[in-house]
Amino acid sequence: MTHSFKDILDTYNWDDTLNSIQAKTAQDVEYALAKTKRDLEDFKALVSPAAKPYLEQMAQLSQNITKKRFGNTIQMFAPMYLSNECQNICTYCGFSMTNKIPRRTLTDAEILKEVSFLKHKGYDHILLVTGEANKTVGVPYIKNAIKLINEQFSNITIEVQPLDEDEYEELIEANLYAVLVYQETYNRAEYKKHHPKGKKSNFNYRLETPDRLGRAGIHKIGIGALFGLEDWRADSFFTALHLKYLQKNYWKTKYSISFPRLRPHSGGLEPKVEMTDSDLVQTICAFRLLDEDVELSMSTRESETFRNHIVHLGITSMSAESKTNPGGYVVEPQSLEQFEISDERPTETIAEMLQNNGLEPVWKDWENTW
């Protein structure tokens, strides 16, 4: 029988886990901070309310660890939205099937126009994004897009609907480098409320996607939760639990964590649990203190001020000048975005900001040679 992360998650109770985080004390936090190798119980302490007074110490430790492991560099990437077609109903997403918006899927010629813009900006790492519409933007479409732009990028990552293991193997053959797949929330009951219809409503299939990716032999997997759907402390813990499970079982694969907070969109959903800027810093630092090797990524969802300050505290990659609508760079700039961008500064301005902070923006971190 093939095991998966579902078997691990089924042994946990959401409320009990949250209560155990809330019950952590200052002594637990100090114990975690004093260690050089931390476990998941330490992580609970570091995301607990008791850790708030220790945030400055956590930030300094996180900065030191990140600098030691990654140097003074930030990996730059750009998302490119290929389609806003979607067959799911998701309460928090502008692409949700119930939203009456013009749907658009880029042609080959339009993809190349968008690519030309991003290459001119200096990007060599691209993230291809679609809604979840298997008939319109299924494996054949994604594979074609990868082949179309393969020679222009050293790293091609996708964020699309979860696929079967053999489908991932097919895309890896075509030179796919990494896959981002976010569980949104690890709370099974709340997940169902936010995903009432469509393939995405299948909690287990989505949960087991990183397992299928690991077995397929993908180079890197990105995971995370959408903070605001549920309590961010519990979702952070289950993301960390998922990370440690994956690292143990698919140890040849690299991993990244993203930290999206619920953002306004057409049809809007207010966060159930607010995650403040301070809470997000605490979470990022907790992940760095748990794992010095994992990549931590920051999108343009966050404000200019926040992104200016977080670059020293554990983040290793970030996007810039992102457009979350298909063709948003040059083909059709006015089409509806998936969510609102907060940091709208041009790529050149972000690069200058990093350099002014003593950091080097890295556009290409390795050459894919297999």
C-alpha cells in the first residue's frame, strides 16, 4: 500500500493542535531559541502567542541563518498567467467559476509576447499559472507552453491544477523544473466550505499532490497555506509538518514555502482570522529557524514597506512587477486579475531596493542540463 501525507494528517486533530500551540509558554520559546536544531514542537512554540515578545531575537537569528546558508542574495522570478479559465468554485478567488468575468487563454503568439517582455526585464526563472480547467488548459496545453519557451528560461515552474503522477512525469520530460501547489487550508471542514464545487473540492487529491510529485521525481516542490481562511498558527504548523514529511520521504527534492495572505478580489472574501504584518514576520522567522535549507518566497501580494523589510529576515526568493491576469504584461493589461497586487513597483525598482539593502538580485541560479 502506498502511503501519503494523508495518513499522517489523519492522526492529528485540528482543535487539539491549535490548543497545544496556544498553550506554549515563554519557557518553551526560550528553549526553542537556545537550540541549534529545532523540531516541530519547537516550531509550535515559535508561532505561539508566547513568542511575540521574542520576535526581535527570532528575526536576528533568522537573518543570521539565512545569510550563512544563502549569502546576500535574493532569487528573482516572475509569474506569467496563461489562462483564467476555471472549473472550480473557490470563495476567495477572482477566477472562481461563479464570477461572471471575461475568460481568456493565451495563444502561442501571445505567450511569446509576454515572454519577450519578461526576458527584456532580465528574468530567467518563470512561473506559469492557470486556472483549474482541465479541458482548456490541461496537460497538452501546459506541455506545449513549456516547450514553446523552454530555450528562453533555465527554470520553468508551474502553478496549475493538481495532476496525476504520470502526467507530472510527462511534463518533467519536457523540462519542467518545479511545481507549486498550495493546500489553502489543512482544516478539512473549512476547506470544504471554501471549495464547494469542482475537482479542487477533493481535499485528499489535493493533499496528496506533493506525494505524486515526489514519486515522479520533480526537482522542487513549493507548498503553503492561504493565510486568512483559517487560524494561521495551525495552518503554519501543518505546513511545517507537511514539509518535514516530504523531506523525509522524497529527500532528493528541494522545497520552498510561500506565505500568501488573503487579498481582495472580484467577489471578495474577508479573512476569517486576520494575520498581521507582525504575525507574518513571526511565521517566516519560525520556518527559517525550523529549517535553514528551505527556500522561503515572498510575492507581490504584500506592500512595498513590508517587502522592503522582510528581505533581511529569511526570504530567499521574490517576484516583482507581477500581473495576475492572462496577458497582463503586454497582451491585455486591463483584464481582470486573480487578486489585487500591493507592491506594483517595476522590476528595476525592486532590484535597486535589494542592492541598496546590500543584497544581490539573482536572475539565474543554475543551469538545467539533464
